[in-house]
Amino acid sequence: MLTSKTIDIIKSTVPVLEVHGQAITTTFYEMLFKNHPDLLNIFNHVNQRQGKQPQALANAVYAAALHIDNLEAILPVVKQISEKHRALNIQPEHYPIVGETLLAAMKQVLGDAATPEILNAWAEAYGIIADAFIGVEADMYDAVENISGGWLGFHKFVVDLKVKESDVITSFYLKPQDGKAIATYLPGQYITVRVKPDGEEYTHIRHYSLSTAAGAPSYRITVKKEAAATDKPAGIVSTYLHDSLNEGDIIEVSAPAGTFTLDQSQDIPVVLLSGGVGITPMVSMLETILKEQPNRYVTFIHAAIHGGVHALKEHVEQLDATHSHMKSYLCYELPRENDISHKTGYIDLAWLQQIVSPEADFYFCGPEAFMRAVNHALQELGVPAERIHYEFFGPASSLEA
């Protein structure tokens, strides 16, 4: 337990972290990779360049300081981060490296304001927080190792089938190379793949949602090829998967993980909303509901730019046509001449008021701008916070900004 003096000191740094938090975490990552370049085999390089990872860490450090006298308040965040750590195979020996570097970054950014008293308090607090993460993750490693079909670290899988789903999205069906059974998973969870494309110095790791219900002898991920744009280069891993990974090839995979999962203890109507490739966990949830809760009413709403980039369209239409407790809707931003949708433009409050009830359970996933708009619309619709569930692709952020 932390002393009351340490808690008071940590609390006193909250205003400083609010102002300088991202500068500290940006400096932290620069120091970390300079002194420990091998960690570039774990971290997402793109999120570093775009500033997403430093911002996510800054948010986490700020939250820890704000709730230092009641760390149970951030337990959901700890569990979410720990799921990703387990998927990345983060080990206890990584934590002292992170702690030492974080304190050094605080000192460099804050200068004389980072007094020995403040640094000592943060060192003590970091030790408590690190131990919490290590304990949670130890339980997760133990659980995944001991479930049927489970494994630790990364195992080799074979690409059993590769299916083009749209102009920019492809599905990969993955089976274990050793022929053994695979671990089951919850609808909404992801697997993590590790690749080393030709010409790359380090391995690259990405999380991809499982895009079908559990129970098949293979995992299916459905991946968008991230093209280069003005503000970002082409996606290294997605380009490799689309252009270089073929049926029969080998890819390394860690066991399913993730906290964004369907609550099957509920039987109230559920609404699944997705934008772009955010459709992937939604289809897993949809299939699970139809298979395991056939009397639960489900509304499936998908938004895409146009039909050419709309993945899994025919599959969802077939499910809709064969299940009386399901209704699906389409919204195309810029439909092509022959595209048919229920709405043109964007999902908005006025349309949602016509097609869903605020009494339902809501799950959504997609690009950040889409998620902010949906979150705001659901709040305006009067949906309670406990029935609004969402997942970020990439480092967690806030939808309230």
C-alpha cells in the first residue's frame, strides 16, 4: 500500500501531467527505443510515428495519478491493457525497464520541477502499479495455457484459405501447423499476428479481430489493406498480408485476447454498428447471437464509403434473409451508380431514432471519427452508458473529446 504522503505527492502532479503528459511519454518512447532497440520487435511503429501510443500512455499515466488513492477505479483499463500485453507476450522483466525510463523522461521534460521527492513517490507508485499488471497478466498467461487448445507466446499457423472480400479487404483462414485443435474465443476478441516482411529490420505485430463465431477448426481474420495517404505511409503488415502471404504460407499467431466482448447474459435486443473494417468483430457477435441466442432480436447497421469496399456484404444479407429475429441496414457515404443502401451519407441521430430503440444493448466499432459520431448520437438518443460498448483499433482513446 502507498503511504498517504506518497498519494498526496502523486495527486499534486496531476495538473502537471495534464499539461506535459504527452511530452513526457513521447520522450519516454524515444529513450526506450534508443536504449533498448530490441523492444521495437514488440511495439507498433506506426502508432509511435502518429503519436497514438504516446497519447495513450499519457492518458494511462494521468488516470493512474488521478485515481492513485483508489486504483480499483482503473481496473477495467488495467484488464484491457493486460489483455494486449498477454497477446504481445510482455514479460515481468519488461516492467523495470519501463519504470526506469519513465522516471528518466519525467526528469528530462520537467527539469528541476521533478524533485527527488516527486521522483521517489512516482517510483513507489509505479512499483505498485507494475505489480498489479504483472499479477493480472500472470493469471491470463496461466488461463490461456491451460484452456483446451491454448498456448503461450506465438505459434505457427498455416494460411488455409485466402478470400478477397472487397476491393480493399481480404479474409485469411488460419489453421495451426501442428494440426492440433485451437482455443475457443469470445465474440469480439482478436488474435495477434507477428510477421517480418522482407527488408524490415524488426518484426511487426498487429491485432486483428476474429470475424466469425467460434467453433470452426480455423481462425478467420478479415484485414483491410491500409493504403498510403498524405499523412501516413502504407500499412506495413496489412500490405504484407495482402500482397505476400498466400495459401500454404506460415504466420505466427498468439492466442485470442480482448475485453470487447458480447454480453450473452443479456437477452434484451442488441444493436451492432460498424464502419468500414470495423465490421469484423460485429460479424462475430452477429453469428454468435443467431447461433446461441436465436430468439434475441438483433439489428445490424453497417456504414461504408460504397459497395466496392464493403466486406462480408453477401454473408450478412444471407443471415438477414434466413433469420426472423434479425434486421440489417446499410449506409453508404458515396454510393456508386448501382449501389443500394438504406441511407446515403452518414449514420446520424435522426436515422437511428427511426430504426432502433434506446432500450437495446449497443456495440460499435470503426474509424475514430465514426465512433465519436455514433457515441454522441447514442448519448443523444438516451442510451445509458452501461449499454454503450465499443472497441478501438489501435491504442485506446476517448470518445468524449
